[in-house]
Amino acid sequence: MRVARHDARVISVSARWLLTSREHHNYTYDLTKLSREHLAWFVSVTCDVPVKQVRTYLTEIEQDEPLRQHIQRATAAADRRGLADRRVRYARRIGWYAIVRATRPRHIVETGVDKGLGTCVLASALLRNAADGEPGRVTSLDINPEAGYLARAEPWASVVDLVIGDSLASIRALDRPVDLFLHDSNHSTGHERREFQAVSAKLAPGARLLTDNVTVTNVLAEHAEKTGRRFLAYRETPAQHWYPGDGIGIAW
């Protein structure tokens, strides 16, 4: 009976998603209340800020109406609108936002942009930091010329440098130290490892490394051990979605 109840819930959620969602990858969803709280503590510990402050940052991005309305409008007008849901849901990306707000990086590099939802989240955090007197920029790398359409509007575009090309070559060409690096491109073990190796020479003192691939590989944990860093992983729990969720790995 317990197994049957579990399977019935899974089937019900999956059927509802099939009838209502347009997404075919990079699924979006809200986090469960418990998962959101665990994320707050994850950011608090890894960024050494009070958990109450982290909760404030999470609420900040969730209540950013200009950003939410922009994403809704841009999604509705995009050529790829048939593959994206109009409801704005950030999932674990609210954790990216909180990390940027907590650590105030001057230069973020993210690999893998897709629509640009995560880029907008990072840019929103940078704009808030700039309003506090601590500006920064994000260099967003993707091999697809169509990537990043959500991040091409102001004011978010004012802090985004979108670079189209191979991520490894683009990392090697960086001319500014990197305070926060986020791997979210080709999720093969070999490519993820090569990205962390390539960015090592570009890192600023105290830089943090993030991976969006932490539920699939152990690459960042191994890199952290080899380079004398600490490592911690968070796995999200989506609310009312068939997808089991991804996570955030951080080395610092």
C-alpha cells in the first residue's frame, strides 16, 4: 500500500506536468519549503553569513517583480517560446543569487547559459550589490549563438558580458581575475574537469567554485581535495514536479 500510494503520487504529478508544461530540458520549478530552508543553511555555512541574512536574500529574488515580469514578457516573445513555461520559477538558482549577495564578487564567470534564466538571477544580485556600493560583472559563456535571450535587456544586460564560443578557449582568454566560477555547460565528467583546470590560473584570492553538476559527478569534490579547498553539496527537492532535482556543489 505504501509503494502504491507513492507510485500514484508520481503518476499524478507526471501526468499534470505532461499536460501543462512546455519544457523539454532545464526544467523549472519551485523548491519545497524544507528544501528552501536547507538551501539557506547551505549558503550560510559556505559563505559564512548568518542564516537570517540568507533568508532575506532568498526572499529578495523571489519578490523581484521587475525581473519576474521581464522574464514573462521575454519568454512570451521569444522564438523558443514553445519550449519554455511562462510561469517564472527559479529552483536552486535562488541559492546562486544568495551566494552572490553574500560574497559580493567583482567578477563572475558562468559556463552554459541556455535561455539566460540563471544569468538574469546572477545579474539581479550584482545590480543589488552595485546599489550597495559593491559593483561586479558576470561573463557568461555559451557555444550557442541563440543563448542568453533573457539576459539581453536592460538593466540586467548592463552587468553581463555574453561571450559565444568554446568555454575552455573563452576561459583561457579571460583578462580579469575570477571571484566566482560556475560550471553549468557540457556536463560530461571530462569537460567539467577541464573547465576547473582551465580556470585555476584565473582565480582571485578567496575565489569560490560552483558546479551545477554535483548530483552527477564528483569532479568538484576531487578538485577541492587536490587544491586544498573545502567542499559541500546541496541537493534540491522540487515541489510538485516529476524531476528529482539537481543541486549545487561549492568549493571554497
